[in-house]
Amino acid sequence: MPDFWRSSGWHLLERDARGRHVVTDAFLRAYLARPELAPGADGCRAERALHAMLVEAPRRPITPVHLVALADPDAGENWAVFAAFRDRLLRAATLEDAYLSLVTDPSPKVPPLLLDHLAHAILRGVLDGCGDAFRLRAAECLFRAQRVTLADGAVLLGDEEMVEALAGEGAAELDVLRPEDAAGYFARSDRFDTVLDVSFTRPGLDGLCRAFEAWVRHFLAVEVRIQPRQEVSDERWAWHTGLDAESSALLNDLYAGRDPGEERRARLLALFRLDFLDPAALRHGMEGCPVYLGMARDARGRLRLKPQNLLVNLPLAGS
């Protein structure tokens, strides 16, 4: 099976008996190679010493004394953020435990970039062995912001960072991922340079559903079936979860009977129905009731999924 997402750092992790991911020194060292932490030519002696110490022993404590000694305030801030993040990783038994801890108790708060990176690494393991390019491209939406384009009735998602980079260079448009050239995705997976069509009935939307299912299964050990819907017409509508901030607010308004207005309605990109295959997994009173999911772009045409909503906002028994 072709490899993909080498940039995730997943290949530096280990697995425990449950298939969860365990932090290694090599995984921590990869953060130290990032430009935010690697001292430049103008880095002070204290910063170079701190970096060298951690490259040698990535789990060594980073103390206030280390941070106060740094000459550059911006460098000190970066190291303080990394220290808090690294310590959260080391306190958790697995990367999954660390992720759940960060989304349920985000104090001290870590930058979204670091949370996205954890999702990237975890998803690489969750989807290991997957040969479906549409599912993999769709899964990118769980850890990378997308720019939405509506063209001839199609809903197209392009990686926001790549779209902005190409716009700045005046380069050609990104390629839409199609069945006839899907095999080429693996060689370019770390470039994030393909466009995904998530229009209703298209394989991109199905791939998104399968990625969501795998994410829930891995974290919560429950089987769910997720299918796209064109509308919600259910008198028993009892639970919904937005997959992003925009759709959360929109679904709340619709559920409460408030008219969100035509402009906000038009931002809705997709609706989904989530069913639990084991009714015992649901909390009392939700038996037989589906969960409706929404996905929407914001006012700037941006889609920023929050995959943690699928983990902490479902009506599970005991929650």
C-alpha cells in the first residue's frame, strides 16, 4: 500500500496494545526542527543551549530560568508555548489522551496549529492501510483549513494555505481530484495541492463520511454510520452537532425555530445523519434517534472543521 502524509510525524510514533499512539523522543525532536524553535543565526547563547539540551534529551524539564535567560521575547514566548504543550503530551499515556485533554481542558491554551498537528498524526495512524484517495483527501479537512468555491453547482474545497500561496505567485489553479487520476494522490499527499469536490453524491463527500466514522471509532470505540442528507425533515429531531463554528450556530437557530436568514443558510455546505449501530451506546431517551451534523463555510468562504466536536458533543451513554 502506498505511503502518505510523511509530514504528519506518525512514522516517529509507537503504538500500544490498543492501537493508540505513544510519544517518542524522535517525535518530540521533530518539533525542535521547526522554524519557530530552531535558533537562527541571531539566536542568543541561552537559546542555542536550550535547543541543544532538548535535542539531546527531549523530555528534560524546561524551567522558568531557561525562559528568562532568552534575549528575544518572541523566542521566549514560543518556547513557553512549546514547553506547556510538550508537558501535556508527556503527562498523557497516549497522543489520543493528550488530544482529548487539550480539547476538553484547554488550559493553558495551545495554538490551533499544534492541535491540528496532533489530529494529523493520529489520523495518519487511523487511516493506515487506506487506499482510497478520496477518503484521505477528505480527511485533510479535519486538520487543515479549506477555501470553498461554488462553481456550476459543485462545492469545491481547496487547501487554504495552498490557495493563498498560489494566488500570491499568480500560479495556475489546483487540480480537482478525480477517479481517473486518484492514484496520483499518494505521491503528492504532503503537498496538499488537490481540490476535493464534496457535492452531494460525489465520492469526496462519501470519503468525508468514512473519515468521520473512522475518527469516532478510533477514539470512542463505537460504530456509527454517517450518510449525507439534503435536508432535515424529522419530527423527532433531538440532537445535532455542528462540525464547525458556523454550522453549530446555524443548526442551533434552525432547531430553535429561528430564521437564520438567506445569506447564512447559503453558507451551509452539507448535512449528515449519524446513526449508532449499537443502541446501547446512546444515553437514555435517545434510543432510535439519529444525530444530525452540519458543515458550513464562514462569511469569508472558509471551512474550518472542529473534529473534536465528533468526540465531545455526541449523546453517548454515561456522558
